[in-house]
Amino acid sequence: MNIQPAANTNTTSTSNTDKNSSASTEAAKDKPSASELSQANRQELNQTILQNQLEISLKSDNKSMSLLYKTITASIEKRLADDDSVSAPEKPTASNPYSQAQDTSPQATADRIVGFATNFYANYRERNQDLSEEAAMDDFMAKIGGGIDQGFADAKDILKGLQQLEGKVASDIDETYELIQQGLQSFREKTLADKAAAAPAVAS
């Protein structure tokens, strides 16, 4: 009886198995672990989502000004979120002009940002009745001012990364910042004047 062919078949099979095992081992060494792959995929996905959102934002309505408004209001909310001296007011209603985002000129954008930020003041004042009117106003302005400045810095960084911070976009953003500062000053002066006028006269 000739069993040589069977022997050759087993040898070939064993050899192939060893080669496949060796190849699998080498491939496994080159591949990242499941946790590394998962983390890399999450980072790539998050970056893709952020990029897509920014591109959509920049292409809609009036590009950078819409992004600027969203970045600043988010920064103000973040700055005040953990501050016990102030809490978020009710969401603006349709009758509030600052809830309408159709006009994205520097003046309209500045007005909406000032309106959003100063909408927190009534609640802040109620929580800080021990302060004088002027001291309360100065403290409140410092709080929202920090959020506004941070929002501008974040928006500029984003626009620089997208190569959009140039020409009219850059000048509109600078103009918006100046108009916001003027709007905040007007709010301060008017609010303090109204409070002073409403205060009872001190008997002489």
C-alpha cells in the first residue's frame, strides 16, 4: 500500500497552517488595539462633525457674523453657568428683536449680542441686593465682558483656521466689537439713570 500521497498532503497542510498563523501574527502586530482604534475614530469623527458644522454655518445667511454671534453667546452662557450670582433668564420670545437672526450686519449683530448679554441683569440684581446700583452694574459688566472677549477670541481663531478672517469679514468683526462696547455703555448709563430717577428722594 502506498501512503506517500497522504503524507505529502499533511505536510503541505501543516506548512500552510504555519504560514497563515505567522502572517496573522505579523498583521496583528501592525494593527492598533481596539481601544486605540476606537479613540482615533472618535477624534476623527468629532473633527469631521465640527468642520462640517463650521462650513455649513459659514455658507448660511451671512457666514462669519452668524458664527460670531453663536460663539459669543455660547461663551457668555458658559462664563455664567457656574456663577451663583446670576442664572439664565427665560428664553427670548418671538416678540424679542434679539431672537431674530435675519439681519447680520455689524450693527444688528452687536444689538443682538448686547440684548442677549444684558438680559441676565435683572436676575443678577435680584440675587445681589446688598450691592449698590453702581457696584452691581460694574460687577455684572465684568462678568459678561469676559464672556464677550473670550467669544471674540474663539471666533477669530476659528475663522483664521478656515482662512476667512480677512477683508470685509475682519473689518465687520472689529466694527461689531466696537458697537458692542458702545451698546454696553449705553445700557449701563441708562439703567443707572433710570434707577436713580426711580429712587425715593431723601428728605433734607
